[in-house]
Amino acid sequence: MEDSGDSFEQHVVIAGVGLIGGSIAAAVRQRFPTAKVTGIGRDVSKLQQARDAGLLTHTSCDLTPALFEDGPLVVVCLPVHLIADFVISAADVSSPRTLITDAGSVKASICKRLAQFPDAAAQFVGSHPIAGGEQSGFEFADADLFEGRTCVIVPPESHLKAAERVDRVERFWRQIGCIVMPMSAEDHDRVLALTSHLPHIMAAMTTSAVGAENLPLTGSGFRDTTRIAAGNAALWRAILCNNRGPVISAIDSASKLLSEFREALQAEDDSLVERLLQDARTQRISLPQE
Amino acid sequence: MEDSGDSFEQHVVIAGVGLIGGSIAAAVRQRFPTAKVTGIGRDVSKLQQARDAGLLTHTSCDLTPALFEDGPLVVVCLPVHLIADFVISAADVSSPRTLITDAGSVKASICKRLAQFPDAAAQFVGSHPIAGGEQSGFEFADADLFEGRTCVIVPPESHLKAAERVDRVERFWRQIGCIVMPMSAEDHDRVLALTSHLPHIMAAMTTSAVGAENLPLTGSGFRDTTRIAAGNAALWRAILCNNRGPVISAIDSASKLLSEFREALQAEDDSLVERLLQDARTQRISLPQE
């Protein structure tokens, strides 16, 4: 999936070296071993560990102009509620050639906040690589995490030179394995509310409905269905609360379907029960095999 | 997990050689290679294939007294709506030493129907090994499917010699790897409605809520959460419609939780959102690691 005809970034700065940031670092290090990869974080010993693990070539706990002298591509892999403020702070000390993107699961709330900071907005193109897992920490970093995964890019609406910046961000994600898909922030958030945020909520509510005393009688179906409910609650709070409207709509869609299914069962309309299950099955098996 | 002090069944008859029946056969063949394992089914070529695959030593498409001459243990692995009638037919031609059990995901509806056929009921002890997958067919049979899994046994309430029959069934499941748990049919059905039937419905409704056009923007979270929605719709219709009351109650529990979660989001009570996610997370991570 590499664009072998294009040169890669000379310097990639990753803010937040967790599962996603660490996997981006791993993908870059594996594919472009001469590129400089700087990790930014608050915890110097954690950064050092990630460097010792071969994920980073440089580390920093501070945002200084020196970091951005060579006009790097900056990927902000922080929890979604921290992304916009980081972009504002980074843009404040960065060089003109610096381009900032992110990996956050929500887009509109970030774009809305940045709209109040035109200088920062001018250096930013939002992204969302759709990859991850219920685990967190760079210890689970995977150089192939993005291989064949879709990465949504949100082209800015109102800035000069946007095309060049969008191209640069798209090229970056393609070079580490992604299939790039441009989308508006609002469309992204509405779709992701259904494809990612709703499954998390359904997994969590299914877990809570079962009750601790019944866990010994769960099997592999329960395990699969509820696996992502083990994800970090604070990170997910930030995602869901920064995409409130679309998430509420997604819950309403699911509640309506659940209620229709219940009515079919209650009315002993067993053919309808089967048809509703079959509709879901048809859709699920249309996904490419894992 | 084997009870090495106890001798194993000389002859195990398996009615319905799919994923579960095939895995029981595989477990018996691997652990007790001298035991006779007869597969019963409608499709002679499929039975022959299962025999060629080493799962069965004998096959039959008919229920004849000769099958039961040596007083085998019969395990009925048919779809749940067919189990009671099969038990009645088998008991009708079986020898007194024959003991019949099953692997169905519902228990009360089976016991209720058998209560009208005391001769059949006297030869039957219901079971439910909590193991399986979204795939079907003996091709996916796994000799270790039951290793460490809970198997619920439903001791009959009103028959003489029940203790001896219950012991025999318990020993069988332990010998192929299960941890046995006795339970009433009603308790089993109420708990399984939550731990197994509800997750299936939630997975199906999550899939349907997403919409086919949005599938390219799904990730691993969606895949895990909806995996079991790929299960056979007719089999699941039979399970859900034969456990109607408890399943409706389970849906109501989940709907209530979903509605509370929606209200917390709507009211911008973000601490409550996090607490509800954290409650689910705490419960999910309390499950032993896979």
C-alpha cells in the first residue's frame, strides 16, 4: 500500500504515545527507518521506554520552537477532549511548514473549537484512522495496525493552500497502510456514532444487564459482544460527550430496533423475529472475512 | 479435568452432528478412543463425511431399537425446538439403560413438553454446555471446545432413580472437560436470557442500526461486538422464541440501561456517563482473561 513514488516525511512528531501513537511510530519506523520520530508526552520515563522499545528516535516533554524547526508532520494522538488545545499550543510555537493532524474519533467538536483560532486552524487537517483495540499503552503498539484500514480525512473548508496540506496528510496515512476517505466533520461524526460509538455503548449496557453473579454462565458470544466494554472509561466519556448529538441519535436508532424486536417476540410473530435476525446476519456476513 | 477414576461410557449416540455434536464426538474420540460414537442425522453423506473425518465410529439415519441395545448415553444436539420430540421418539425405542441428555440453550420449554410424556421424561436429564461459536457445521468441530466450560445440568424434580441418572450425565460432561453446575430449568433460562440470548439480540440490533452504507467505516470494535449476529437466524429464532418470557425481560433490562445512559448524555451529566461506562468496564475485566 506504500506510495513508493513519493518521498516520506523527514520528521514525524507524535503527541501521546499510547496504542495509536505507538502504532503510528512503529509503522513509520518499520517502513521508513531513516525518518526522525519524536514522541511528545508528560511522562519522561514512559517516553524513554517507548524509545528503548525502538518506537521513537527522539523524545520531548515540552513544546518548544526547536521541535518544529524542520517543519514536521505532527500527529496528535491524545484523548479527544485534549486535541484542540494541543493543536492551538503547538501551532503557537511551530514553523510555517509544520502540518498538524490528529487521530481522534470525533471531528466536529475539534473543528468548531479551532475555528476560533484561525492561525492554528490553518496548520491543521483532521484525520481519523479507524483502527484500535480495547487495550491501551504503547506496549500493544502494532506496526501493521493501519494496514488496509480506512482513514477519514476532513478537508478544511475555508483556508488557502488547503489542497496541498490535505495531500500531505493523505499521503502520510497511505504510506503507513491506510485507505484514505475524505469526509466532512459532520458526516464523519454521524457515521462513527453508529459504527463505533454505539457498539461501545451496546457492549457496555449488555455487560451491565447481565449482573456480576451471572458471569460464570457467559460464553464466547458474551465475550465477543462485550469485549470493548473493557475500554478506558475516561477516554470513552470524552469521545461520547464530544459527539453528543449524533450519539444520542444512534442510541435512539438502536432503541427503536430493540423495541421492534421485543414487540415481535411479545406478539409471537416468530417469522418476523427470524427476518429481523436474518437482516442483521446478511449485513454482518457482507463484511470481508477477518 | 477427566475423572480418571470413573470408567467412561461405552457408547455415545449423538443426534445432530453440527458444531456442538461434532465437538462432543471429537472430544470423546480424542479422550476415549475405544468408545463407540454413533452419529444420527438426516443427511447420510454428511454423516459419512463426519465419520471420514474421524469424529464418528458409526452412523444412522433411523431411530431403531438396535441403536440403543447397549444402553448408550444419547446427546441430542438438535435445534432447541426439535429436542423434546426427538427425546420422545428415542425413548420410545430405547432400552431401559439408555440415558438421554441434550445440549440445548433453553431448558424449561423442553421440560414442560416432556412432562406430558412420563416414560420419555424418565430417561431424560437436560444439559447445556455453555460453549459454541457463530459458525456451524461439524467442519468446525473442536475436541477442546468444552475444556473448562460450564455445563448446566437440570436435575429432574419428580422421578425415582434421578440421582443415579444425574450422576451419569454429570460424569459424562466432566469427562469431556466441563465444570458441571446443577440448576433448575427456570433459573437456567432466566440467566441464559441475559448471558447469551440478550448479547445475540444486542449484536443483531447494533448491526442493523449501522446500515450497509456505513460498513466501510466500521473497525475492530464493531466486528467484535457484532460477530455473533452472523449466527444462523433459524436456530436463534428457535432459541429466542422458546425462551420468550425471560428474553423479553432481558431486553427490558437492557432497554432501561440504554435509556438511562441516553438520559445522562442528554442531561450533560458527563460524570454519570463515565460512571456507567466504568461500572460495565469493572464487570467486564473481572472475567478471567481469554
